[in-house]
Amino acid sequence: MSQKHSVRRTLLAALAFPLALWGAIGSAQGATLEEIKKRGYMVVATEDDFRPFEFVKDGKPTGFDNEMVEALKKSAPFEIRQEILPWTGILAGVATGKYDIAITAAIITKERAQSLDFTSPIADATHYYVKKKGDSSIKSIADLSGKTVGVQAGSALLGRLPELKAMIEKAGGKMGKVVEYTSYPEAYQDLALGRTDYVVNTVINLKSLVAEKPAVFELGQPVSGKSYPAWAIKKGNTELLVFMNDFIAKQKANGTMPTLQKKWFGEAFELPVSFTPEF
Amino acid sequence: MSSADVLAIFGGALTTLLLSAAGIAAGLPIGLGMALVRWGRVPVAARGVAIYVSLLRATPLVTLVLLLFFALPNAGIPVGPISAGVLALTLNTAAFNCEIWRAALMDFPKEQIEAAQSVGMRRGLRFRRIVLPQIARVSLPGLINEMSLLIKVTPVLAVVGVVDITRAAVRIGAETYEPLPPFFVALAIYLAIVFALVSVQRWVERRQLQRAAAA
């Protein structure tokens, strides 16, 4: 066998390997409620850098969703195992069945609803923009024309930028450059450094940011219609969805959820039981 | 940034150190074993190693760890963030270590082996007494280089939930909205770790020189 042939064969074998692996592993399945009860635990995934929904303070997870997880631990008839990881892996983990549910502020979108089921909304989170404190060049939506915007990659905020684009175009302007970040802390930092002109996130996240750093950031106007974050479950896992919606309904009725909303978001919301996204 | 925050970064440093140490401890001998398989032209296995090395050198670590973390459970193998991380680091570094060891082996003078054979040394003894000490010396700079790369590539494992130095720093920045101070602490720790590694290399090299001078 010539050297050239040998190299080519090695390459072909190397190429074939991932494909073979794909075939061998096949598609994934999430655990049904019955399976969760039988094995005695549910795996919950949360984020670690999405203040005020979920973040880590002094090495301990805290925020709205983490306190809801605490409430879930008390009421669920099985153990709750929590995994904390960055946004990047969360929805993929739920879709592959690695986690039974993502207890994070996943905004309900049309695209995500194709592969995931969403619980009842946990907050009212219309998208707003935040700008640098004292930036007098931005006073209204029309002023955002041509300005650079920072937003999280793979986020619903990014997915709904066309809405903002339409708003800017209606005002006779044109959407500027979009910069995507792995997570929001980097986006805020770049805004503070002046590399972007504004950042789009939910009003809840931005209020929390501005409350903490009033000298650096200033809240702007809404850039989307209604938007609701909810928890995500693998598509078709209906019993688990019903179980979680019952849990949310109970927390609304017994006052836990409104109290936590006031604590973390500054206000309690009237929320629909289910939401069908337009975008 | 509170003292608890600094402590959290040091907690991350422990994870980084443990993961790197595990990856190095497993990857170093596996790499050597694979290099020997190729060097000795073991039928079938040598081809397998060649395929493995080209595959792993072409796979970004982040892709590898995501694949292991999400795919293995579906194949019936339960794997947590730490075990997926160690596995990914080991698989990755073993491929690079294999090539470093192999380069040293290819350069190894055949006459020495023939000489050892002529005095009746068996294969195992030949390898321990003649080959290994010499290829270890030649490979050391390359291996230490690969180790320092491995330490600095551990933040990639954060995608599956491993909290290393960098992730601990990111978390603090997300809580305080002040990302720079934790990054400075993180950088200082990385510097200390890699400096310690390089010091070990210097120490080993100096000892070898002294031995050579004494001989």
C-alpha cells in the first residue's frame, strides 16, 4: 500500500467515525413524569449569570428561579437534582433529554416552540434597550438608526430584533450593526466601554442592571411587543408540563410567586396561564 | 468583590488544577503508549492510532466535550460535567502527546537498540533503561508546552457546567456587574499555576544536566 493511499484511508476513516457515532447513538428521549417518579428524581438545569433570574452570590445559586426551585423541592414528591451551567448548553440539554426541565428565563418563541414545550409564563418581560448614562444622541427609537446594538447569541432577544428593525424603519431610519455575545455581562461591559451604543434585553434584567449601576447605564424604551419567559420541557412531555403548570398555579395562588416577583423584579405580574408566541 | 468571591475563584482554581492534573496524568502515558504502537508498527493498532490522532487533532475541545456530555447518556453511559471534562481533556491531550512522543521516538538512533540487543537486554529493560530516559528528555519541552495549553483550555469545559477559574470569575462579574476585578484575580492564578509548571521543567532539566556532568 502506498503512503498516499494510507493517508487517504486514514482520512476517510476519520470522517466516517462521527457519522457512525451519530447512527449508533440515535435520537434521545426525555423522562416522562412516570419515569421521574419511578427513579425518584428530576434533573433541573439553571443558568449562572442571568441576574436577577439566576445568578451565583458568594458561591451559592440565588435569584427568582432558584427560589422557585427551592419551593419545588418542598412540594415535589421526588428529589430535585439541580445542574448549573451556562445558557449555551441548556436548551440543547433539555432537547437531548439530559435535563428534564430548564428552570430559567427562556423566552417563549415560535421557533423554540417547535422543539420545546413551555410552562406558564413566570414573568412579563417586554424587551427594552439600555444605553450609556448621559448618551444624549439616543432619546427615542428613531435615534437608534444606524447605532450598534449588543445582544446575546442564540437568544429570543436576538430572534425578535426584526421587530425593532421594523420600528426603526417606520421612523425612517435603518437598523445598525448587531453584535452577539455569549452572555449579557460581556454585552454590558462593551456598552460601558462604548463599543456598542445600546443593548437589548428584557426589562427585568435591565432594571436590575440600572438599579445596580445607575451611574453607568440608563434604561430606554420598549423595543418589542409582549414577551414572556417560561421554563422549557422537551416537546411532547405533556404529563410533566401539566405537573409543572400545576406547581406554578399553586405558587401563584399561595402567594409565593408574587412575593418572589416583587423581591427580584420589583413588581408582581398578572400573567396568562399559557402563551402562544407570534414571533 | 467580596472575600467570598475571591474564595469562589480559588474554588475554581482547585477544579482547574484537579481537571488538568487528571488530564495530564492520564494523557501522558496514553500518548506514550500510542506513540509506541505507531513506532513499533503494530498491525491494525498502528492504523487505529493514526486515525485517532487525526480525528482528535481535528476536533475542537468544546465540540468534543459537548458531544461526550450529551451523547454518552443516550448510549447508556451516565456522565457528569466533571467526568465528561476529564474524558475530553484526556482524549484531546493524548493525541497531541502521542505526536510529541512519536517525534522523539522517530529520532531515536537505531544503533543504540542494536547495541542493547547485542548485550542481551530484553525488550522491556531496553525500553526502560535506554529508550525512555532519552526520549523523555527530548520530549519534555514539548510536553510541558502541551500541559500549559491544557491548563489554559479548561475554561472551555464551562459549557457543560464545570466551574473553573474563568467561570467562577464570570459568575462574579454577572452578580456585581463589575467583570474586571475578578478577571484580574483569575489571571494572577493562571500565571502562578503555569509558572509553577515551568519551574518544574527547569528543575528537571537542571537535574538532568547535573547527572550528565556527573556521569
